Amino acid sequence: MAVFEQGIWEGLERWRLSGEEMEAEFLPQFGGQVISLKHRPTGLSLLREPKSLEELKGRPFLFGIPVLFLPGRLRQGSFELGGRRYQWPKNERGINHLHGFVWGKPWTLTVDPQEAATVRAKFEADPGSETALAFSHPFRLTIVYRLEASTIRLDAEVENMGKDPMPVGLGYHTTFNLLGAQGNRLAYRAKLPTGQEWEMRDDLMPTGHLIAPTKFAPWLDSRGEEIWNVVSDNLYLVDEDVPNEITLELEHPRLTLWMQAKAPIRNWVVYRPDRDAPFVSLEPVSWVHDAPNLPQPADRTGARLLSPGESAQFSYAIGVRQPT
């Protein structure tokens, strides 16, 4: 039986949904995002949580699960798609555009008493709204969060509410916590399915070439890569014919934390700034950095258009497996 509670955190609404094994908290007024996810049987806090609103606003992508529409970097905020030229705000050090138009904004969240353990989050950019004008298109983004035993599922739908084709891409900047309750390091080992790396430039943009895994080669080993060894701001494309699942395996307590995504999401961003960072961001994205500017087909970059009145669906899940 799911339990729903409402509270206040740092002057913002904070919703809590407690299911059989998972407990999720949301911030409706700040991106509508999941800000906390706990595995109740082990007491583990799976996501990195901010200590204050000031800390969250200072590094908004590095806590919880920010929703990215469109995800990643765009060189100089500029690209052409469908015969139309776009110029978006240079919100990353005044150089590139980063992560789109919905994070940090108020969303409408609802709980359906007929649908247990479910929160429905909606962001609507009506024609003429500030977001629609910045993006150049009106749209609606709905995400249904469902707690199912030891899993949280995120089923998203993007609808084009305008009269012109619009760019569409979705990602989740999922930032996992690497510390236990006593501040001890959690010794996760990370594993990837087979795939290819995007070759990266020094400016953290992909060259457009796909290469055999080098940075991610240890992740493909049967034992995986020790997560505390990882330093990364890299992109990985999962092969089409394998399950799209990343795992973090933990010895104490013994469990496997897994992330799964379905097409059109095949790419992942792995971000960890240094060896001492108490977190790692594993980001499923349907649209890679600079997607429309890369010399690769859309089924690899994710650069696509959504026709007027058309909708696109995206599925993602996070869960915990424990040995029986």
C-alpha cells in the first residue's frame, strides 16, 4: 500500500511517495524532479541529495533526477534541423547551450487515488509563454513516475502543440550517491552492455566519430570498473541488439542497482568530475551532445523532429536487485 505525504523543504513543496520497497520525494516547484530515492529494505539513499536549496541552485544538475529537454551541450547554442536555424541561450559559461528549457521550473504534479504509488508530473509551454518563445515551439511534457516493488519507472510523453515540426530529445541527469549513512565509501562496480564510445574533443564535445570502447573498456570486463576510479564526461552508445542496462554492483550490502532505458534512448552520458567526487551521474539521453551538428544518422545521435500534433514516448527505470 503506497503512502503519500506533503511537506515543506526550504520554503518549497516537497512530496513523498512511499511504496513497498522504494520511497521517492519530489520538488514540484523545482523541475518537478525526483530529489530523493531510498531503498527501504537496506536504508540506502540511492540519489545524491542537496543539503539546502542554495546548494541545489548552485549545482542544479548534480542532485536527484533533473529532467533534461533537450539534453546535453549544443556548440554555441546553434544548429539547423528541418531547414530551420536555431539559436538558444549560451547558458554554459557563455559558450554553449546546456540541458534545455524545463529543469528548475515549476511543474504541475498530481496523485491519482485510483492509481496507487503513482505521481503524474506535467510541464506545459503554451503558445506565447516564455519557455515556448525561448524554445521556439509550444509543447507539453508529461512524466508518470510509478513505484513498483524495488523499482521506479519513468514513462514520459512529449507532445508538439505547435504548427511547425519541433526538435525533440529527452534525458535524465540521474546523480547517484556514493556514500553510506556514516559517510563511508560505497564500493560499487559499474558494468555496461556492449556498444561504442563517442570520440570526444578537448572541449567535451563529440567529434562525430564512434570508436571501440577505450575509456569504458573496464566497464565491459566481467568484474566491471570500480566506480571510485572513474573520472568522466563521456558518451556511450549501446548496441541495438542487447538489453540497454547499466548496473552498479555493491558488495556490502550485497545488491545490484540497475538502470534501463528503451528506444529511442540508446545513449548514456557518464559524468564524474574527479576521483574524490561523492557521486556519479549516469544519464540516459535520446539526444547526444551537439546531436544535429554531428555527421551521424539520427538513430545514433537522436536528432529528430516531431510533427505538429505528434507525440513521442520515452521509458526509463531504476531498480534494485538483491540475492535471494
